[in-house]
Amino acid sequence: MAERSNRYYWLKLKRDFFKRHDIRIIESMPNGKEYILFYLKLLCESVDHDGHLRFNDQIPYSEDMLSTITDTNVDIVRSAIKIFTQLGMMDIFDDGTLFMSEVERMIGSASNTDGANRVRRHRERQKMLSVDSDVTKCNAHVTVDVTDDNESKSKSKSKSKSKSSISSSILADEFDHLWSIYPKKQGKKRAYEAYARARKQGISCEAVEDGIKAYVTYIQINRIESQYVKQGSTFFSQQAWQDDWTPTGSQTTDDDDLDGIL
């Protein structure tokens, strides 16, 4: 856990982190467990710089520096960085800075006063629930005739309202992240419109992201040429994140691709 000023920051790993396509593929490689451990160390190290791996604001970490601070063999460091960038788990900027693209969505924080605020909000919610409970008890004594058709319409309307309650700013932020990891960035406007429709239908951002990463892995392993990669607008419009992108295993790779992946 990193500390800055009077706030504390931590990384939130999802429960299915080790079931992700990219993580499972890496773990199956020779030295795969070392790569995964190194990746987790990099996530923690990048918290203080919002995902950027830097010694300070002027100096980015080199491979040798990362080897030292993570206590990882430098050859493992070099191979791991190559794999992480190929799978879209890491970016390399022009100045040599390594950027952990997932960190911004994984950081949680709290200040010394947050605990008291949470307690206050919890008590307020409990009061509201208590009032709602009393009202429900009172209403239980009132008989109201409602047809099955009206009940169905009411439930449908409530469900629709719940699904469409995502704000445009949240949708835009989610889509910008997804677009940043998609390999063929063409047709952004159409892709965004398709994504917004999917979210309103109840599709989660995490499901789309997992599908994109599975597709990227599929492209890498099967050496899909660029002209055959789906345009962004096509992928989103077809909701192709729901397709099965499990690698066929019929292709081979050489040392310049994902070493030891098959």
C-alpha cells in the first residue's frame, strides 16, 4: 500500500484476475509464474505515479533498475516486458517510460477522515431503510388491484430505467479505455454508439474488455495479418467480444513473438 500525504492507495484485483485469458496464457509459459509475480510488483510500484514506472518525474525506470527494485532476474525482466507489451498489458512511451495501463482502474484510496464519513453515510442509509420498512408495513394493509399486464409493464419500465442510468461521462471514460487497447482503431464514432447501446442493454465494461484482450491474444498467437483484423466499428457493432477467441493452437510462433506460448 502506497502512502501519499494523508491518503492511502491500494490496488484492487478482481477475484477472477488469475482466470483472465492473458494471465493464464502467460502463466503457462516457461518462467510464467515469475512473469506474473513481476507484473504484480510492477502494478504496485506504479501506483505512486498513476501507472507510470518512473524513479521520479524526470527519470523513467530502466530494465536494470526494475530488476533491482523488484528483485527479479534482468533476463526475466526483459522477456516479461516484451510479452506484456505484445498482450496490451503495458505501453512504452517515446521517452522510454513504461506505463501500466490497468492501474488507473485498479487504484483505490482513502483518507483518515473517510472512515468517519463512511460510518455517517451508513447510518443515514440505515435510517432511510428503516423509514422504507415502516412505509411498507403500513401499505401492507392496503389492497390494490393491479392486473398482471400492468405489473409486467411496471417491471419492464423499472428494468429499462436501471439499464439506461449510466451517465454519458462514465460511458465516455469506459469507451476511451477500451478504444486505447483495441488493435485497429477505425470507426470510433460508430464503435462508441454500439458500445453505448450494449451498456444500456446490461453488458458490463469488464465483459467487453475481456473480449478485446482475448481477441488481441488470438491475433498474436494465430499471426492474423493486419488487413484481416476487425475494424473497431465492426468489432463493437457485432458485439464480437462475445465470440469465442480461444487460440486454435494450429499456428506456431518464433522467438520474436510470445516465447513458449505453445
